[in-house]
Amino acid sequence: MVYRCELLDRPAQPALVIRARAPVEKLPQVLGPAWGAIMGYAGQLGVWPSGAPFVAYLNMDMADLDLEIGFPFAGSPAGRGEILASEIRGGRAATCLHIGPYDRLTAAYAALGDWMKAEGHTPTGVAYEFYLNDPQTTAPDALQTQIVFPLQ
């Protein structure tokens, strides 16, 4: 797949997240319950996400990923318990869109990393994945994942 990499300027967005640590192979068991808990809490508050579910990868240690799993919101809802008020970082970022199964995301990361290096951009160390369609209703080859690296 050929990836179109580009710069964007994102506004900061309030979010509700659950912080978790997990090896990459356990992500399917961690992500769904976290998103479900956030949606249940948001429903109690009477608020709804303003964008796609996301994961912020605070490190890239595949054996022990440090994650913020969440949804963006238009307002700034308060957290409760394990559900934390957070923010999706704003500012300049590098991005590309991956279309296909999640287990092939490494190709998109490699393409975006090569592009950032060639263009002289330095990432902050955090990577976001925004899941633009639902894997329960979308064929694996049609899944869309936007990868975003905030830049220094």
C-alpha cells in the first residue's frame, strides 16, 4: 500500500480516557472493555463523543504498551474513578491513513516514520491511532485507521 503522509494542525480536544498497560497481543481484550466503560459513563453524563475512538500510545514497547484509550468530547466532561479527563494534544502533527487490517499497521508506521525523517520532523514520542470505522461491521480490508504523531 502507498501511504500519503502529510502535516496537519490539530486543535487540542478534551477526552475521556482509561489509562492501561498491556502487551500488543492483549490489545483486543483491553480496548473494547475500556471503550465500553467510557461510553457507559458518558451516557450517565448525557454526553456523546465528538469523534472517533482512539488510543494514545505513550511508548512503543510492544511487550508493555502504556496507553490512553478513549474518545474525544466537545465539552470537558469530568472523569470518575478509572475514567480520566484528558486531552488529545493539539498543534502540528504528521499523519497518514491506513486502510486494511490492524495487523498490517506496522507498514503505515514505517512509511510515516520514513517520511518524517526525510522531511526533518521530530515526533514527540506519543502516537495516536483513530479508528474511523467499526471492526464489527467493516471487513478487515476496509478498516480505516488514522495514525497521528504530534511534532516537537
